[in-house]
Amino acid sequence: MFSPGAQGCDKAEVDLASKTSALWPRVLARLGLTADSSGEVVVDSFGNQVAAGGSVRARVIEVDGVALEDVRFLAFEPNPYLKTITYDGILGQNVLARFRTIVDLDSWTLWLAPRANDLASTTPARLRRWGGRFAACENAGCVKLAVSDSGERLWVRPESAAGPGPYALYLEAVDESGVTTAAPLVRVEVAAKPVAVTLDPRYRGAQAFRVVDATPFGVL
């Protein structure tokens, strides 16, 4: 199912609640990979906060025959109460969000289909999943977005009508003609105050960003 390199990994658990994929440290050691020192904190399946032991970025991984580029994996130990773990890590939303994902729990089947090229055309339908949570706002996702003159920072300013509680947005980078770039979607957690997102070089050609999805869940 999951093979990030010639050595390969046998299996990965699909975790719909995890924003980032992960590999156990013993798996990284087996693959000869060294994690950086990101110091990120994650929440495991028991609701415990766990400090990740850094992360690695795979140039290409393969999921059941589908090749994906530039995938980040956290390195952290699974919960010790899970005595019989037979998989090598988890696939999170940084992989799953690249597809239209359907989970059939009756047959234990995960269906992945390519997303439409024009994500913006279906943004209203995705936002309506949450009832009136984002309906009263002037802009999609209840935010105003602005890229700095240097192109190194994205400002995300929530509207007053956004409603109580934090939520997460998925943003798409576009060029001056409003055409999507090849850069991955950006996930931003929004609360009451403006958020400044530092953009890495992959987004430096972007002239603007637009909201393509939102969720009130999955925010730490």
C-alpha cells in the first residue's frame, strides 16, 4: 500500500483526523532517514499531546500505484497502549487532501479520485457542509487574504461574522490571471486575530490565494 522508497514500507493506517502523515522512528531508521528538529506537537488517537521527534520530507511516495511528490512525515512513537501495531505509520490530510476521498467503512475500502482542476468552482458546496457556519460572511471562509509585496508572507484576517471558535482553511495559490499554480494547498488555522503565514519558495510566484475548503474540526 505504501512505499516511499526502494526499501519500502508495508502498510500505513489512514487517519482522517491527522493533518500530517507520520512514520514511526524505527521505520525511519530502517530506511536510513534522519528527521529534522521541527519540535511539533501532535494529538494521538487517545487524545494525548505528543512531541514529534522531528520530520522528514519525501520527494516522491507511492500509495497503491499512485505517485505523490513532496510529502512531509512526522516522526513520533505510537501510543504504547497499542501493543500490536502492524503498520509503519499513518497517512494524514497532507496526502488525503490532494484527492476526493471516500471511505467505505462497511468494506474497509478507501477510494481516491483526482480533484477537479477548478477547485474554486466547488468551494461553495464544500462550505455548505457546515450549515450556516460560514454563510454570513462577505468572503469565502470568512477571511480576507493578502500577499505581502515581497511575496514571502500571506496575511489571513478573519471577518467579524466568522463566528465563535477556531477553524481551519485550505488555500490555493493562484497567479495574476487567477489560474492555480502547481504549489500544494496551504492549511491555515484561524482564530480571532489575524494570522501571518510565512511562504516557502514554492509559493513565491503566487499573486493571490483563495479559499477552497474549510473545517471547524481538526484544530489543536
